[in-house]
Amino acid sequence: MYAQREDVAAVGAKLLYDDKSIQHAGVVIGLGAHRTAGHTHYGKAYDNLGYMGRLCYAQNVTAVTGACLMVKKALFDEVGGLDEDFKISLNDVDLCLKFRKKGYLNVFTPFAELYHFESASRGIDVEDPEKAKRYNEESALFREKWKKELEEGDPYFNPNFSLDRSDYSLKA
């Protein structure tokens, strides 16, 4: 229903691992070791309500994962679709940032739940030197392309929270 709104571009679901822990509940830019983007509530238990109950209600977020993302074809085309310079990683976040730049919202909804076996089909990037190199290059490209937005910080993430953890921990 959120994807039907005129002001909404991408809508993402709550994604779970096979043990029902959280894999995706929205994306924060600047979060994580590469300071590109990371998933909030990553690894939290299924019955966890999340920070301030965030795992229980739909909300605007800067980005959602392409693993399960709904968008109108016309909006996808309006922003030029996926940037092929991001061959594997960060293409979804880049897409969502292009939507935001055009004035659209991106929404995470916990009311659509799916299982996601992250990287099961292609392996884990850090375990393969060639994939790790590609990921580092794509991360550098992302940080350059979205430098201003990363410097300004994610508008949906309190600047008093650490960008080192996905659990809304306060900065040290």
C-alpha cells in the first residue's frame, strides 16, 4: 500500500535469516566499517521490538535493500535505474538515494516479512580476495558519489548514535 502513494518510491520488507533474526529493517547511510551503508537492527531476535519499537511500524528510511524492494517502473526509469558501476554492492542504496534526490520517500514496512539467505548464491565478499577488492572499489565509488549526503548524515538516524553498530548504541 505504501508503494501506491505518489510521494513514495521504494518500499522494503523486514527480512529474516533462517533462525528468524533480523537481516534487514531499513538502511542507514554511513553505517558500518566502510562508512557506506548498513542495515539497522541487524542480527536482533525476531521478537525484539527494536529501538523505540521501530521493528513494529512502517517508517521513512533513507534506503531499503534491493533483496526485496518494490518500486513503480516509471519511477525506476525516471532516475535511470540501477547504476551499473555498482555491479554487486550498494546499487540498491544508490537507487534509493537517487529517489530521495528527486524528492521521493523510501519506506520500510515490518508488515511484509520474508526469509532472506544473504549472499547464499554468490558467497561472502570478504572471503574471496577478488570479491573483497570489488567491494572496496564500489564502496570508494559510493563514498565519492554521495560524499555530501554522507557528510550531512542520515536524516532518519540520530547523529548521537554510533555508526559502528546497527543497534542504535550511543557514540562512545
